[in-house]
Amino acid sequence: MNPWVAISSTGDRRGRALRLARAHDAVLSGAPAPPELRGVIVDSWRRCTAAGFDAQRGLAPLALGGEEAEDRWLRSPLSAAEGVLRELLGDVRSEGQQVLLVCDTDGTLLWIDGDERMLDDAMAVHLQRGARWSEAAAGTNAMGTALALDHSLQVFSAEHFATPVHGWTCSAAPLHDPASGELLGVLDLSGPLQTAHPHSLALVTAAARMVEGVLAAGSAQRAASRREPVRSFTLATTAAPAPEPGVRIEALGRDRAVVSGVELSRRHSELMVLLALRPEGMSAEEVAIALYGDFGKPVTARAELSRLRRVLGAALLAEPYRLAATPRADFLAAEELAGAGVLGAALDAYPGPLLPRSEVPLVVEAREALDHRMRSAVLRSGDPTLLDRWVHSAAGRDDLEACRRLVGALGGEDDRRAGALSHLRRLAGGA
């Protein structure tokens, strides 16, 4: 099981909550940590104990007033992504009883919204603007512990060190500046125990990548306004600044990937996608076969990887060749959102196929798998809005079956039906 996920999809939540409560009581009484507790939780509890945190009475302190917190939010670079957060709220509200929130780097909660009933319950445990949810201030919790470790994680029930929040489950993912890699804050999805599901962590992690994508787009627009074009590097590149580990990869709907603001050659774009798809790493021999087939030579692969390292710097490791940290890749984010059933956000994150002209087998396989996942999810939904978006997308504009389903899903008085019928006739005529 993923050590960062708190529960399984089929487990007994009530039973697990009871076992965790017993483990919490035992540890507070001085007993050793039982096997029931994950290592990441045990380590966090030790930090809380060393800091003298009161588990019985501890609630997140209200460090800022509401107006002060709102002012800090408006000055935060993360506020530029509020539009994306509002879109995600539609999916959060459809599942009910959850809130979406953002904290800054010291754990101060700056933005929160969600199910109206849950917002009142959230206030009761200080899930509100101005409350400080760092690990030191509020004990083990997804926001504070994600900030402490700079890693996404889920915290369930009595895994929280503070007893007053044992009725909650939360999943959080760090947010980084896409250019510098600097930690900017954390995105969190919280709700009562019955809302706990392992896909919540995948959802919030993918959502964090979407937020970072908004920040990257804004940075690119500002650069363009200053007439600073995106740098382009070919196989002849001799030097480049090295982005921080944990790079962002944009490879959907384009033949040349952009990595942390640097446009790569087509071959290096394929290499980046391969490395993202194989986080465990690849030998030079494996890279050679993946790129060039059975006659590929490891020496050629090493030369390409050496050139790519001039762009990536410390983000590319060797023996085996791998990325130093999990990349924030648009194609991985789209896949996670589709898998979590957040189709509106998944379509937002899917401007087109993965490196559409690449013929590298592993890239082709990943491209076709992602396209199939997106298409199947939209067709299963039967939602006319999603179907309409799909048939007007780069990936779905020639999808005859999707267009047929769209026409069937639209009512006779829907303004979109005439256009959908016209589109269907064109596709059917060319079939």
C-alpha cells in the first residue's frame, strides 16, 4: 500500500478509526507505537511530542483575523489560481461534505470553500481563514505535515495528533513555484470520516499540479509581455540554466515538451516523457531500445542523456537514469484527474494528445492509454456538457461515436444541438 495514503478503498473505516484511537491513547500513555501506525505518522507524532504540543486541547491557533488573512491571500501568488479552485469546487460539492482550502508556507489558512454545511463544522475545529495549521501549531495534520515533509499525504481520524480533529480526514499536496521550485503553500481537501477515500490524495495532488500550471502560464505571459521568448534548446545545445529537481513537464498537445520554461528538442521531449513514465529509472541499454528499437546503441543513449543533463542539471540522476524527484507532468495530472472521476478538471488539463507525432513505442502506448481513459470516462458519463467539450477538443473532434452520443444527449431545444447535428453529418459523410 502507498505509505502516503491512509486507507484502502475497501477497508472498514469505522474499524480503522477505532484501532487508530486505541493506538493514539496508547502512545500518549507512553507505550511504543503499534504496527497500526504508519511510519510517517509515528515520525510526525514524535515531532509534536518534542514540541510539547497538547494533543487533548490542541486546536489550530487563530494567528490572523479574517480580513488580515484575506489581504494576505490577495497578495499571495497562489491567488492567481482562484479560478481553477472555484472550478474544482464543483466536483467537491458533487461529492458533498467536503471543503477545499489553501495554506501558505507557515501553515496559515488563507482560502477555504466547499459544502456549506461542512463550512460550519470546519469553523468548530478552526478550519477557517487565519488559523495556523503548521505541524508545530496544530499537531499532525495533512496540511502541516505535507509542508513539513514537502510531500503529498493523507491523514485519517486519530492519525491526527490533536484529539478534537479525530472526526476528520484530510488529503494535502504541496504547491511550488513552477520556475524556481520554491514551496509556496499547500492545497487540502478535508471532510468527515465517511468521505475518506484513497482517490482523494490523487485528486488533490493532480489539482495542485493544475494550480502550478496556472502559475506557469501566468509567468509565461509576463515573460512574453517583456518580449522574453521561451528558450529553445536543440541537440546542439551547449549550456543552459539548471532548473530545480521536481521539474514541470508540459507535453500534451505539443510535439516539443516544455520543461520548466525550456522548450526541448523532439528527442529530448521523448526522453523526458520516458523518464516520467519510468520513475524507477532506466539503464542506458533500456533507453537505447526504447528510443531506437533493437538496434539502438547505449553509447548513443548516453550521449543524448548527457545533453539533456545540461538542461536539467541536478534533476537528472544516473545509474539508473531517472528524475531526482517526481515531476509535475501535465499528462500524469490529466490521468489522475480522469481516474478520480473529476472529468471537468481532467478535460481542462488535456489540451491534446501526448507528443502526438512521437513514434517511440512507450510514448505511443502512454498516449493511446491516456486518450482511451479520457474518452471512455466522458462516454460513460453521458453528460452532454462533457460530450460537447470532448467533440470540440483536439483529441475528440473526429470521434463519430462521441458525436452521436452528444446528439442523443441534447434535448431538442438545446442551442447546441444544431451544431452537433451538423458536426455529426460531416463525420458520418466521411466515414
